[in-house]
Amino acid sequence: MANTIEELSDEITLLRSELRAQTEELKSIIRFAMGGQVKPDKQMASMTDGGVLLMMTTKQHAAMQMWFSGMKIVDIGRRMNCSRNTARLHIKALWTKIGVEDRDVISNRLSPIIEAASDAEYMVWSGGLPKNWAANYDAGRIDPYLDLYIKSKEVQSSLVDPTKIDPLILSLLRRF
């Protein structure tokens, strides 16, 4: 019976250790959500399961995909209908969550996770943006995911109400 009690004690110790680690990770996520800094070692623990990708906003996913494809910050801003500084903030949020500023390092860490995820799983992480969105983007067509990364009232209302679209743009759209 002493052996059983010892085994139970060891199991309890192991469970307490796992619980502490999960509690620390949860505290780190809450700290980040409240505007604080997350320690890189805490971030790395959840990176293998897509935790970092889940912590990102849809705009950050869009910026990340464009950044990984080699776009410059100014071009990312143009495409997202925001200033260069706002686009930089989306990328900087990614740096903060990962704990690294180098595009290649971040890409090497996240790309295998993104590639291993199913399309449906990534769309949940990204708030609806497909994982191949940036690669398949066609500047000559209206992006069906525009409302996910551009939240301006003008764009949202024009997507819903065709009468609010500029007549010249509307005539061009009818040709396609």
C-alpha cells in the first residue's frame, strides 16, 4: 500500500506542476490581452499548438500573410486601407506575441504550424481569413474577405448597400 500512496503522491506532484504551467500561460495571455507584455518563453510554450495564431486578430493575420509574402509595410497599409504606421502596429503586435522582430525567424516558426493546420482550423484562428489569402489575392477583383480586415463604416455599408457604391465603380463591377 505504501507503493500506491507513493505513486499517487508522485502523480499529484506532476498534476500540480502541469496546472502551474497552464496557470502561468493563462496569466500571460490575460496580461497580453490587457495591454501588458508577454514573456517570450511563455509564448513559445503555446506556439506549437497554434496558440500564438489564436491570439492574433484578423487584421494581424492579414498583415502577417502579406508580410510573409514579402510586401513592404507601406504596401500592406495601402491594401488594408490604413496608414503605414497602423500597418506597422499590426506587424509589431505579431513581433510582441512571438518575441522576435525578424521576418524570417517568425516565418520559420509559424509557417509549419500554418501549413499543418487544416483550412477550417486556420479560418477559426484568423477570424475567417483563409490561410492562402495573400497568395491568392487578385488586385483586379473585389476581395470577398475585405470586411474582415477593413472595418471602416464606408466599406461595410458599401458591401451591404449597392446604392452607396460610387457609380463609376459600380459600372466597372457590372462588367465582371
